[in-house]
Amino acid sequence: MSRIGKQPVIVPAGVEISMANHVVTVKGKKGKLTQKIDPAIEVKIEPGVVHFSRSSDNKRYRAMHGLYRALIANMVHGVTQGYTIQQELVGVGYRATNQGQLLDLVLGYSHHFVFDIPEEIKVVTKTERGSNPTIILESCDKQLIGQVAAKIRSLRPPEPYKGKGIKFSKEVLRRKAGKSAAKK
């Protein structure tokens, strides 16, 4: 039995879960999310709790058992508390500004990057004197916010020598010494 899949998902007050045609819908104060479920996974919705079971012990079904339980648990967490990702721009002259859902990034290249953020994500940029520019992304959809944050980071990933680039705020980068340390 899947250790993750056999755990029930606790549904807090104010969250509605429904299922129709193998599509689970979760509604809460932060928004509404849907997820298509494979027919091999049985979802049993009871008041305050959701249970998952699988039809056979096939390797594929064992994997999906834990996967769908985790996805629904992330949806419940997202519509109640939401998800926030902070990214820092480390580098001289790196800037981030936003106007609505358009994120304008200056990352040391000869041109600006204008990134269109999906409507489901709220974006805020902060630039304070003495600290790195910060991009703050907020959403109820964990998959979407992670995908957008990874796309932003891929525009200028942090390099290991000086640490310049776009990094997550709590991320610890593994730094390298460089060639000057090899001479000594």
C-alpha cells in the first residue's frame, strides 16, 4: 500500500470538494481548482475527509495512488492558505518592475525580458535601497506558480562563482573558489 496514498486528505471548514466524470473540483476562499483523476484511482469523498484507493497492485497504479492524493492535498492547501514564492535578482544593474500582469526584467543582457504572468498568479516586485530586487508570486495553484517561477529563473540562473542571477530567496547556492584560489 502506498504510504502517501493511504493517508486521508483532511478538508478544513469552508472548502468544498466535488467529483464528476473523474474530475475533482476544490473550491475555497482563495479560488477554485480542478484535477482530472485516472479511472483506476477511486476517490471517496466524505464530510471533512477524502480517501483514495486503487483497483489493482500494478506498479503504475501504485504510483498514481500517491500522486493523486498529493495533488488533491496541494489543491486543498492552495485554496485555504495559498502559495508564495519569492525570488531575488542578484547582480549589478538587475531590475524587476511590473505593470499589472507584465513583468519587465533587466538581467544584464542587451535587451529587456517582458514576461506575461498568467491571471491566476498575483505578482509584486519590490526594489529597496541596499537589498536585491525581489519578485513575489502568489497563487492557489502550486503547479502553475512553480512552473512560472522556474521559467523566470531559467532566464538567468545563478552562476556558482559570484552568485549572480535569479535565485529563490531561501536558496543556498554552492559556491566555487575560482582560479585565484588555485594559485595559492
